[in-house]
Amino acid sequence: MNKLHVVPVAFLWLFWCASEAAAQSDSLYVPTAKMRPATPPACTEIPREDADPRLCVPASGEENEGVEAEIPAPTKIELKISAGTPLRIAIDQRTRISQEGEVVHGRVVESVYAFDQPVIPAGTLAVGRVTKIGPVSGAKRALAYANGNFSLFHEYAVAFETLTLPGGKQFAIKTEVSAGTAQVVHLVSHPEEEKQKSAAGRATDRAKKETENKVQGAKGEVHDAWEKLTAPGKLQRLKQLLLSQLPYRRQYLEPGTRFNASLTEPLDFGEEARTKEELAAIGSSPSPDSLLHARLVAEVSSQTANRGTPVAAVLTEPLYSQDHKLLLPADSRLIGEVLQAKPARKLHHNGELRVIFERIETPEGMKQGMQGSLEGMEVDRAAHMKMDEEGGAHATDSKTRYLSTGLTILLAAAASHPDAEHGTTDAAGDPGVRTAAGGSGFRLAGAVISLAAKSTPVSMVFAAYGASTSLYSNFLSRGRDVVLPKDTPLEIGFGNPHPAASPAKPK
């Protein structure tokens, strides 16, 4: 056959085969909506998000090319200080209280934290002014003159208005300032442990604390300097005592006087980014030997509190674990109650107060139980308080009350006898005894009157008044109550409390 005829025939045969195949496929077509898919085998692991949901096998690497792994975005933490937060400020310059508007200089003695950052570090300069000088009542004025005190100290008010950070940044603040505390003492439940700490041990503790709290190295030096300023030594206290006995002296704010300046408006310091890993440990339990630094939210007094009275405190410093993970941010709340309250009574029986803490609540709402007791606190030296080993606070009496009362009684007895010297008798008594007897009653005014009067009855009256006043105030009057003012700095031991301080729930 001719080759030219074979080619057209082959094309015709191929066309006929293709048409037959198409007809067969049309006759066998079934709509996909009516098809029942085959049941896939049970999956032993969850497929990846980009895999076919009908398959157990993950998507192939080729299909995943160009798709990067999703990284969680960091959490934004707002660094804000809420209204009501106190700034603990110590005066660094002697300031006379003479007129309103007098400028007052001080330094922040404890860093203020927002979450985990020291936004107002220790050493920050605080400047304010005297806003009010109150009058002196007539009764107070007469009593002061009778006691030989011609320096009438006025009640005053101070407001701090600007802060200057160590870096130089300055901003305005509005505050309500509590009454100043001339001398602050640090009470601890185990003073022997504090004494046993060597200088190297204290340096190690400070370094550890700075590392855990992410505070710059300069904070330790600033803290030490302010501890020296705000904890005057015996010589300085003796000097102040002698000056207080002068009949006339000016009223000053002495360096070291502390104020709690509560913010009336919040402060915003921006935001900080924290990864999920950095926040993962928040709310975890601290180790049992951890020490929580906090401040009291409201005043607690042995006079008004009862067993079960709620007590709350706020963390002033964040707490970290031993591997430097944040456990409790600043502003976490510690919730507790009064375990024992004994009010002061007559015959100079002093009050007692003991509190425990049972729960921690973070600002994010996480809660955990605890059993914590007071390990330390800072109070006014004039409050005459001490702490026992179980964390209880007790009001104390002066150690010289027996000596001072006995001396006034001896002076009263001596003033009633005439002086006999060289065989002669002075009915007015010894001049020295008369002066001392008058001074025991009305200090300088009584001493001058008794010496000038040259009268035994007058000296006896002054001496008897002084002896009876001393006896009543030291032994017969109502004792002192334990009062923990609002914003009192506390040190709370986390973990099991001392056995005697374990809470016993009422039946």
C-alpha cells in the first residue's frame, strides 16, 4: 500500500478510539457530592495545622517551604505608679520652720517599683515646701512656759512637688505628706541573727538582693549613705537631747527626718516588653526562707483591733527565685488577719499585737496560700516598741522610770527637812535641794520660783507635784498601745510561721 494512504487511515483510527473512551467515561460518571469518602485510619498524633485534615501524615516539607515558625509576641507591661503610693523621703538639709513657703529638700530612701522596675530609684531628689504652720493653743502655751520651755513648736505641713531622678530627668508630683518622724528604728524578731552577720555576709546579702531585683550597682552605695543619715548615732542623739532642754530654741527640720509622701495622682513611666518565658514563673511559691518587703495598707492598733480583724499589705519590691525568675511583682497584695490583740490597761499595762498573713494575690489575679509572720518593721523610736521571736509587737517602758521616780520621791523627802550646817539651821532648806525640788515639778520655772521663795512649803509643793506626776505617769496611768501606722514598712517571712503564731481558727 502506498505510504501516503497509510497516514490518513492511522489518524482516523486514533480519533475513533478517543471518542469511544470519552463515551464510556460519561456513562460511568457519579456526582462527587454523593460519593462516600473512605474512612481514614485512626491518627496516633495531631497533624500539623497546614496538613490535609483527612490525613494523619504531616504536610510535606515542599508545601511548608517559605513559611516561618510563628514567634509569640512579647507582652507589654505598663509601668505605672498608682495614686496612694507612698514615697519615703528623708530630709537632707536642715530647714527652719519659720514661715510658709520655706523650701524643703530631701531624698527618696527606698526605691519605688512598677511591676519589676525601679522607676524612682533610691537617691532621687525630692523638693517641696512648707505649706502650713499652725498656731499654738493657749493651754499648750501655758504648760510649755510652766515647764521652762519658751520655744513653742508649731504643727506644720509639708508638700513635695518635684522629683529629679539620678539621670537628671525632672517631673512634677502632687503629694499628701504624713507627720515627720525624727528617728526611725528597725525592729527584728531575731536580733541575735542580725548581730551575728559579718560585714562580708551583709555585703553578700546586698549583692544578692541587687542581682535578684535587677537594681544598678550604685543603689547599694546610696542605700548605705542614707542608712547612716537616717539612723543617727548615740552622740547625735545625745546632742539633740541636750538641745531640747534649752529654754529657747528655734524649730527646725533636722536631717534624717522621714516623711511618707503619698501620691495623689498616678505616674506613668511608659511600657516594658516581657517574653512569655520571663513571665512564666509569676505566681509560683517562693522558697520558705524568702523575705517579703511590704507596706501596711491601713493602720492597725491593739486598742481597736480584735482577733480576726483583716490586715492587708502591699509588696514594695518584686521577689525573684534563686535562678532569677520573677515570682511576685511589686504591688502584689498580702492578705492576713490579727492573731492576737491586747489593748493597754491601767496600772501601766502595755498593749500587744500579733498578725499573720495567709494569702498572696498578684496584680494579674493569681492567688496562692501562705503562712507568714512579721520578721521586721520600721517604727518611730518614740513609739517604744519591740518584737518577740514569734513576730509579735509589744509596747515597752523606759528603763529609767524606776530611777527617775525614785529620785523625785527622794527630792520630796529632802525638801521637807530644814538644812543643818555648822550647827545652824536654815528653815528654808538647802538651796540646792530647793532648786532641784522646784525643777522636778515645773522644770526651769519651778526651780527659779523655789530658789527665790526660800520657803520650805513652796519647795515641798513643787517636789510633791513632781513626785506624784512621775509616779502616776510611770506606774499608775494607762499603758501604751501598739500602733502600726498606715504605710509602715514590714518584712514578712514566707513559709510556716513560728509554732506559737500558727493560726487557730475559732470554732
